[in-house]
Amino acid sequence: MKILVVDDDPVSRRILERRLSERGYPISTAPDGNRAWEILLRDPDIRMVLADWMMPGLKGPELCRRIREHGFPWYTYVILVTARTGREDIIEALDLGADDYMTKPFDMDELHVRIQGGLRIIHLNERLRAANEIMRRDLESGRAAQRGFLPRKLPRLPDIDLSARFIPSRYLSGDMYNILRLDEFHVGLMHIDVSGHGVSAALFSVRIGQNMNNDLYPKGLLKTPSRHPPFYEITPPERVARRLDSDDLLDKHEIFFTMLYAVLHLESRTIEFHRAGHNRPLLIRSDGNARFISGGGAPIGMGIPNTRRRRQRVRLSPGDAFIVYSDGLNEAVSGESGESYGHERIRNFLAGRVDSDLSLRFDSLIEDVQRFQGGKTFGDDLSILGLRILPEN
């Protein structure tokens, strides 16, 4: 680690270089702010700058401001040196991002103490940066593991277009979806959003997804054994929600989740579903008429009585689509106005493209939301799942 001494007075610069070198500090020097900036850009070993305030060209405060705005991946500790002693000057220096301030003439022992204090801060920042990098890698691994529990391929169904998209946020979060072939006549569609962010929310969403993937095991969640052919029963959506809600998750784990679980009857093209505090599903008819379907019960795990858990039903015709998405989509915020993207924009965007397949519609929608918020990174997980009955030829 080096200290860069910046002073347009060659005598002062040589004295500082010699005195600091005698105390064991590796030193680089620059005659002005512009030269100092060139050195900073090419020498990553410089972690501390001792700069005079008044210099030709780039002055000390301007050099400090440029260092802060550049965003080096390491922290550069800046001490400004000047003959100014006014309170306003000190405030100005610190406001520009200087870490310390010394007035001329100064004592070398005092400067040594200040440098030592700066070095401690630099070392703490290095340790913090290393810890953040470990955390970042762990979160990346967690996101990859979370994506691994999502279906890699959606099942192929006759005359039905299935599509889904998942974009993880910068944090681990709790979105999870799946499409499950229950038998040759029924398909289950699951979409959940666990409260909060972080490892606990992500792991909990994975756990719920695994629980809902039970098949013919005793007390299975989506299919339960029966004594009569075909020796199982498809569990109705409201009963799935009721079983999942048997544990008071909020009190025990400080967590809850919203869910929409639906069963598609392939022969009748009928969807039976239950919505537990989740975003309302969007029904788009073949002519572009689109509406959100209200109704449903409370989120899972909040300890709210489940007497309102009722099954809802909708029948689809050729060209109709049934779509559900997480709140990471409608709550995306514009970087300019602070306005949320909102449900109405989603409805109008998807309903205006009834001739496109769902995959193209979803991709176009996500691109539009990214343009709206002014970036590709979302503050919350974004997931969308839907099915469309293919139009008759």
C-alpha cells in the first residue's frame, strides 16, 4: 500500500517524501492534481492521498471529489493539507469527501498519528470488502440453487401454450412456481411468494415447492390415496391451501406466503383455483377483453381463520389465457417519477397482444418494465406463469 503525496511546491514535496519514507511508508509523488489523477488510475497500490489544497489545474478538493465519484473498487483515504484555518474551509473539505484535514505548518508526529488512523480505516474497509465479496458469491450460489428448483422444461400439453419466466432480484427472495402433471386429465399450477427477502425466504419457498410436489404418498398434498380406481383423488385447490395453513408460520418462523394454486381439467378446459392473498389472476379472452379475477382468502401462515377458503372456477375457450404473476412485476418503480408499473399497465400490455404466444408476450412485458424502471435489475423477484388455449385452425 502506498501514500501519494501531491504538492506543487517541490521543496515541501521532497521534505514530506523523505520524512514519511524514513518512517517506513512507501511513497509516490505528484506535482499537481492532474498528474495525481493519472497516477491513481494506473496504480492500484495507492490507498492514501496526502494532497495540498491550492495547486495549479486540479486543486486538492477537486481531486478528492473526483476520487469519490469515480468509484474505485477499494477505499482511498484522503487527507487535505492547507494554510486555511476557517470553520467553513474545514466543512467544505469534509463535505467534498475528505477523511481528514490538516493545517500548515503541521507537526510530523501529528501527521504520523493521523496516517496511522487512516491506515486502520483502510484495513477495516478491506476486511469489509472481502466479507462483502464472500457474501456476494454466497448469494449468487443461493440464487443459482433457487433457480435449480424451478422447472427446467414445462410439460407439453395438447392444444395448450404454457410459458413461465423468472428473474431473480439482487437479493435472494421467495418466488416459486411449478406446473405439475397430476395425471392424464389434470395439471396443477402453483405460484407462491414468500414474505421478505434473504436466505430464509428462498429456502422456505423451496421447501413449499417440494411439499407441493408430493405424489401418491400417504397424506400427499396434491394427490391422496383412494380405495377405488384410479386409487387416488386430486386434492381440490382450497383443500391444498387449508392443509398448508395448518401451521402458524408467522408465530413460529416470522414468515408467511401468498399463493395461487390451480387445477386445469384438460378435457373441459376448466381451471379450478384458490387464491391465498396472492396477486389476482388475469383472464384474457381471445378478443382482447381482459379482467382480474377477484375473490380468495388470506395468505398462508398468518393464523387467520380459513373459513373463506373457497374454490373458484373459470372455463377457457380457444385463444383465452390465464396468467398469474408476483408483485415484483407490478411494484417495479420508475427511476424518474417514483411511480409503480401497476396492474393496469400489465393488463393492457398483455391484452393488446392476443395474437402472440405467451412466451413472446412475457418477454416483451419484461423488457417494457425494465425500460419503465430504467434498468434491468429488479428490487424483488419477478415471476410470471400462464397458459393459453391455442386458437382453432
